Amino acid sequence: MQHGSIPGAHGRVRPLSLLDDPVLHAPCDEVTDFGPQLAALVEDLFATMYAAHGVGLAANQIGEPVRVFVYDCPDDEDVRHLGHVVNPRLAGTDGVVVRGPEGCLSLPGLEAGTERYDEAVVTGFTVTGEPVTVRGTGFFARCLQHECDHLEGRVYADRLSGRRHRKLMRQVARASWRR
């Protein structure tokens, strides 16, 4: 991403991987090449996220099984957080566990009450290989945890159990994108 450019302006919108795609259910590989292909992937992630009206997107959601995600997400005070993380690690969670509505671009149009900590810290690297630490609270902390889950091969539905899980799976079965 060029300094001062609009994220995704030079990217292409890619098809989203949906719930049944195996790429969403396997841990992603570490990025080892911080070259132009990685920069192009980050641009594609932003372009796809914006086209789908999302607040975060992991690389495996566009079929690339590597540890990268992008975000453009507000926190609970409506402060905008914009960026990307390569080889992210969820370094810590804290605060209270909050059950809140959570959706996913890989399960379009659906959401379920999902429990997440209201504080999260993610460490990783920028597209140029510089170390980065991202701290989030509230909705942004939920986003960071959600995207890190994707790169471990999990979707938010995997965090549900009992009635909430059964209800979501019934909605998935009826979803128009499932056909």
C-alpha cells in the first residue's frame, strides 16, 4: 500500500469464500515473502472488504490461505481504526466477556450472539515487514478476535453452542447463497 493512497484503490474485488469452503476451516500459513505480491493481496483484501461492506477481512476469505487480515472498524466510541496485520498473533485479551451480535462476510446476511472479550491486543507485521501492535476495545476488539480466528481456521459459528448454534445452522441451511 502506497503512503497516502486510499486502501484498496489499486486492488481488485475478489470472490468471497463461503462457509462450506475448506480454506476457511484450516489454519493459514505464515507469510515469508514481504514483496509486491503481498502488497497486492492487501490491496485486494481492502477492495473486497469495502465492496462487501465489511469491517474486516482475512486472506482465507478470498481463498488465500496465508496469515493476513485488513480492517476498517470503529470501536465503541466511534473512533475509526484502519490497517492491516501480517502474521498476526492474538497477544492478549482482557476485560469482560460480552455476548454481542457478530456477522461474517463468509456467512452473508447472518449473525448470532457471540461471546468475545472487550479488549484485545494483536501483534504482527506491516506489509513492509515492520513490527506492529494493534490494541482494540469494544467492537474493534471483537473484530480483531474474529479475524485472528479466521486465520486459525475458525469461523464465529464454531464459537456457538446449543440453541444459538442450532438456530444459526438452520439459517445457513435456508440461506440463498447456500444453494
